[in-house]
Amino acid sequence: QVQLVESGGGLVQPGGSLRLSCVVSSNKFSIYTMDWFRQAPGAQRDLVATITSGGRTNYADSVKGRFTVSRDNAKRTMFLQMDDLKPEDTAVYYCRARDAVQYYWGQGTQVTVSS
């Protein structure tokens, strides 16, 4: 069973930064397309950023220019650098790994942006 473990969440003031990590247990990491999602209380889970196996990235409009997704295949880890954080970025952040057949979710990490 593939396991994903997120870390790096926490409480930060508006305008601050956080870096999330997602470590994947599978040795197939390099071929996965990786996604970051977030879910605020009472809201649906929304796609935030995607990075393909080839390194192409895509972002939700709400985070473009502020968030950067990257990956380190040797460490089987995906990152989300979040800068200029806003209160509306407050949510549980989840990572997802997927290939042509199936997908796997992490357990989430809480990000709270508040003064």
C-alpha cells in the first residue's frame, strides 16, 4: 500500500511563508503526477497545484504567483512553497499521487493564517 505523509503545516501570520512536504513510500514516485489539494471547513476539497512526472506545473488562479510546487525524485518528496499567505489560505492541505490506474491520498496537514 502506498503511503503519503504531509508535514510543514502550522500557524503563520498574513504575509508569511510555509513550506509543505509530502513524502511518498512508493519507489514508483518518479512516474506519478503529484497534486496538492486543500479543504477549508465546510468547503469542498479544491486542487491547488499539480506537478507532472516531467516537471510541468499548474496552479489554481487563487495561488498563482504566491505558491510554488516542486519535487525531488531521489527523496520521493513533493514540496509546496507558500509565500505571501492570506487568511483565505487557511485549510487542511492534502497531497495526492496518481498514475494511469489509481491514486493515493495523504492524511493532511493544517495550515492556519491568522494574526
